[in-house]
Amino acid sequence: MMRQYRFDLVLLVLLAALPALGVYPVFAMKVLCFALFACSLNLVLGYTGLLSFGHAAFFGGAAYFAGYVMRDLAWSPLAGVLTGVATGAVFGLGFGLFAIRRQGIYFAMITLALAQMFYFFCLQAPFTGGEDGLQGVPRQTFFGLSLDHDLTLYFVVLAVVAATFALMSRVIASPFGRVLAAIKENEPRAISLGYEAARFKLLAFVLSAAIAGLAGALKTLVLGFATLSDVHWSLSGSVILMTLVGGMGTRFGPAVGALLIVSLETKLGDIGNWLAQATGWQVFTGLGSMVSVVTGVIFVLCVLLFRRGIVGEWLAWRQRWVARRNNAARPAALAGAIKG
């Protein structure tokens, strides 16, 4: 446990030092928002066994409502972010009441259908801006700090994301999290032990939706806009991809997947131009328009070579290495005890 805390502290210090290392703060904040979004899905997919295709509705709905209250009602960023969290929680409760008693593909299809209904609502609603999106969301101030400066906003976002990660870690390690793991492994047995599986799954789903709403509200605050792509079903697919590639059921796997996918979406064109200059092959200049193809190839490679995801495979390798080291040390310890 102490080693885990040390790792978390080192990671937090490293993230705090990213702007000093030359990382663009807005890009880092976008990665943090999507890392939080992916970890919210991991709470229900990796630890509860619920495959949701409706998380884009929680993320995008919070993005729209938080942007609306901050831009049109002149609410503070704190009030806007809390509005996003509340929006995600309410949507999660509504979706969950319809879908939580279904399992497998039926649960996934119900959440997808409800999310698409909300997508068409956002397309027609006047306050969303339709296809143009909701733009021009101001950053204002946060407890007296002006958020117009990217660096100031970065540390605020980092603090919020770090606190939320700590909360999720505590939930996973709590008795509530143990019950969710039991439901995922064998739901009939958990029910036979007296646990109300549907209630526990609904609570986990609402908590996941609230965290997804927090990520969406932070994204609107950072970028200053919310668009239809935030509520489209393809975003739900992207966040599932982030979770699977990084490592479903691991603490930081979805964050690693988010870093990889967001980096590809943002930097793939620059990588293609660099490869074209380095090799002289102009075919690489079109790499930026092939993000979906590249991410699809990465997903296939992960399915074939990294079934547990990047972090999951690393943790499995580490466990095997520790086991081999302990097995190798046991005969020597036994021989020493016999000689003694």
C-alpha cells in the first residue's frame, strides 16, 4: 500500500511538472479530461461488468449544460462544473432505471438507444447551437484565480482530476467495490449471499455517470465549447477503446489508453509530416486523415498481443516475475534453515 502511495505521489509530481517540460497545457488538460472519462467507464465496465454505449450522453450532456450555465447564465466555473456532475448523475439514474436489470448486449443496446435519443435532442434544441455547437464559454475566475491563463487552469484541472482519481481508488478498495467485483464474477452467487445486485449496479452506474459528467464539464471549461461530437455514439466507442487498450479493470490503464488515443487524434498529422520529411515518402502526409484506421490497427494488435491491455499485461508480467523470484529464493532459504 505504501508503495502504491509513493507511485501516486511521483505520478502527481510528474504531471505537475509537464508544463515546465514543454508540454502544451491545453493538450495536457484534454488528455486529463478524457483520462477521467475513460476511468469513469472503467468503473462499470472493468469493475462491475457493464458494457455501456451511452457514456457519451453523460459526457456531452454535462458539457452542454455546464457550458450553457457558464455562458448564458453567467454562473461561476465551480457552479458550472457542479452542474455538469449533477447532469451526469441525473442522466445516469434515468438510463440506469431503464437498463440496469438487463445484461450483456441488451444493456449495451438500451444505453445506446437512449444516448442516440439525447443526441437528436441536442441537434434540435435551441440552446445547444445545433450543428455549430455551443461556443464562446468563458473561463472567468475560480476562488479569485483568473482561469484565462492556461497554466492556472491546468493546475486547477489537475487538482480536480487527482482528487477524483483518489475517490475512485477509495471506492474500488471499499466494501462497496468488493461487492461490485463479486457481482461481476458471479452475480447469482452474490444475490444468494443477500446482496441486491441491481441496487449496487445502479449506484455504480450513477457514480460512473457523475464522473463522466465532471469530465465533460471540465472539457467545456478548458476548450470553451461543446459540440455534437461530444454526444455522438462514436465517442462512446472511443472511450471503450481507450479502456480496452489501456487495460480494463486496472487503476491507470484507461488513462494510458486515453493518452494514446488522444495523442494519435491530435498529433498523428504532425507525425506523418515528420515521417514524410525523414523518409522522403509523401504518402505519410495523409496519415493525419487516417486516425480511425490507425486506432483500429492498434485495437487489433492489442486484442491479438495484449489481451489485458497495456497496463494489464505489464501487471501480469510483474506478477509472474515476482513469483519466479520468490520460487527461486525458496530453495536457498530452505537449505539455509536445514544447515542451521
